[in-house]
Amino acid sequence: MSAHIILESCRSLDRMIATERQVKGSCSHCHAEQSVDLDQLRRRVGGSYSLFNRRCRCALTPGCPGWVRFFYLHGVWRPLWDEGTMLRWYSHKAV
């Protein structure tokens, strides 16, 4: 797998909003997907917050034990994590 290079426009919520990036969350277990409201998220966590190498417990499906990982649209949906983080996530069997 080649190293993933994150676009400069995806380094923070402020940059993603300014460049009108589309972002979705997708659960690794139940496979539910939902678009991310970047403006609402910025109000909660601040504009400098980054979704890169982040994940959260699934709240898309009640009782799901999975993790929601984030993707940005750049022609196709691309992951917002690097290979090292992916390997760490998989090594903890918490995918």
C-alpha cells in the first residue's frame, strides 16, 4: 500500500469548510454511512480540529460496536488516515 498524502485543504475543519470539502463517516462494522456537517462539528470542537487519523465509536446504528472512520471526496472517497494509523487500529482488533 502506498503512503497516503493528505491534501492541505483537509488539515483542519476551517480549511475543509473554506474549500467546500465533502466528508462522510463510515462504520467499519455495520457499514452505515453519514455525511459530516463540518459547520456543526466546528462549533463543537473548533476550527483547528482535524479529522485526519481520527475515529469515533459508531452511533449510526444502535448497539453497534464498530468505529466510524472519515473520508473526504476528491474525485472518489479517500481515507482521512495514514497507513501507520490504520495498522495501529487493526493491531488493536478494534476495527
